[in-house]
Amino acid sequence: MNSFSKIGIVFGLLLCVTACADKNSPNYQYMPNMYEPVGYEAYGEVDFLPNRQEAMAPPANTISRGWIPYGYENTPEGKELARIQKSPLDSLSMEEDLAVGGQLYTIYCAICHGDKGDGQGTLVKREKILGVPKYSDPARNITIGTTYHTIHYGLNSMGSYASQMNTKEMWQVSEYVMKLKQDLTK
């Protein structure tokens, strides 16, 4: 009986100790700054930044990384000036640029212009949009410069893709469009 009472007392003490423990909060934090981060609201006020604001406008006369300003305006005259523009891409890596341009063309352009550039994309076949021209149309006289200008600013019902692609990617797609035009006019 004596051993049963000792086991009962030990069991009771263990029950009391475990009943007081809270599993939702740790007893001790070694470095509380790592466990409890200080979050800032994007447009909230903070006291250590200028104007007490975290999201600030970029400094004057700066451009985003990876973006190159385009020197032609979004006018018919600007498009005609862009006609004589050459591609700034390296001619030694043309195969790689065409491969990347082909992938980007499939993502952004083929839905309307078709995989071959014949103006028979999925949306045209389903008659969701009409009037998508072929790249081989001799009356259009597209060049790599006008292709880039159209991708950058958009034309008619085609919107601008400058927000989806960076400058290099737009040139790669332009190179690929010229390859499709060359394949269609053979």
C-alpha cells in the first residue's frame, strides 16, 4: 500500500506540473527579435524614413533596372522613324535570342497571330477578334524597328506589351517575328 501511495503522489505531481504548461506560448525566447518581426504597412507612417512614408516615389531622372528608354514617340511619324532602327542584340547569340523570342512569342503573340505568323491564332479561329494581319502581307512592309515599336506601344486593338516584357525580350520577339515573316515569304 505504501508503494501505491508513492506512485499516486508522483502521478499527481506530474499531473499538476503538466496542467500548468501552455503549449501555445514558449516559456523562454533566446532572441525575441527573430521570432517576432516588426512589420510595416506599405503605405503606413513610420518615424525613421523621410516624409514618414515607406513607399516613396523614385528619385528624379532615374529609370528602372533592366529598362531602357525608347527614343521614338507613339505617333505615326515615330513609327516611320523606327522603321530604320536596327536590333541592338548581339548577332553572335542570334540562335539563343530566336529561341527565347519564340517562347515569348508563343506566350504573348501566338494566341492572336498564330504560331506561324499567318494571322490564324486561336482567338481568330474562334472569331473572338477579327482583322489580325499576316506578317507576309507585302502592303504592311514590317521591319524589325516597326515590330519593336508596335510591341512597345501597341497598335489598333493590340495593346502594349512594355509592362510584360523588358527591352531585351521585346527585341527577341521582334527578331522572331522577322524570322516568321522570312519563313512565310519563301
